Amino acid sequence: MLRAAIFDLDGTLVDTMGLHYEAYRRTFAEHGLALDRPSFDRSVGGKAGDAIVGFLDGRPAPVEVAALHARKLELLDQILAGTPLVELEAAKLLALLRGRVPLAIATSGSSRGVAQVLDRLGWTSWFDAVVTADDVERGKPDPEPFLCAAARLGVDPVECLAFEDTDAGVAAATAAGMTTYDVRRP
């Protein structure tokens, strides 16, 4: 029985993956490194530190990974501020489910960026729980973000429907025991 719905944010509800890519691409370029979209897409979905190591693909980091992430967050703030946000098809479910079942976000995004997106879309009060990368030790594909969201909702994970758009996210929600819908599939 469905008792709650848990959504990833970037790429699932809002078309922001390209914005994250651009912020990382600029960050890498500032350090003389290239980052192409296929490399980004292969490694994105988990915590930033793990994703950045994947983006480096064996290349040495010119600065600490945390510094690369901090710079990416600065650039993302600038990009988000000047870019209209586009809701994706899965966002239509929010109006259907809101008030019927508890809703949560389980995202690999930072709390700062997530708050900015939710605020701009007027969705801040729509979610009963928001779990970001800042709230967990292990990111996707580990189930911790989804398990944390279910716990905050007070719902057994097997009674949750999760919506995701990355391989890491689908693996995380499935490992949490949730029914998982991959929004990339028709």
C-alpha cells in the first residue's frame, strides 16, 4: 500500500541537471580541466565528493575535492539566480499527491541549492521532509537518503513510492525496499 511518495529533485522534478553540469564544467575549466557531458552523466547522482572523483576519471585533482565542490556551489548559485526553472513531467504528480500522502525529497543536492529551488518554485511547504546530501553520511547509490526520508515521514520504506532519474538514485531507492519509478522510462 502506498503511504508516501519520495522524489529526487534535480532531473526528476526540475530540469536543473544541465545547470549543475555547467557549474561543474566552469569549475573544472577554471583549473585547466575539461568536463564533457557524457562524463558528467556517468558519474552524477551520488554525493558531490564521489561524483567529482568520477568526473576526474583518474586525473589528479588540482585542489581539494571540497574546494572544487565549494566553487561549484558558488557558480550554481549565480546560474540559478539568472535562469528560469523548468518543471518536469513528474512535477505534475505533486498536485495530485499533495494532501493525500506525505511527500519528501531525497536528493544528492546541497541544502543551500535545494532550498533555493524549492523557494523559487513555491514548493517549500509542499514537502513533509527534505533530505539532502548534507543530511547523510553515504549518498546514492547507498539507500541512506531514502531510508532517512522514510524515517522522517514515519513511514515504512516498503510503503513508499520513489521517483528517480539516475542509475545511482534508482539503485538507492530499490535498495531501500521502495517501489521505484525511473522517470527516464516512458
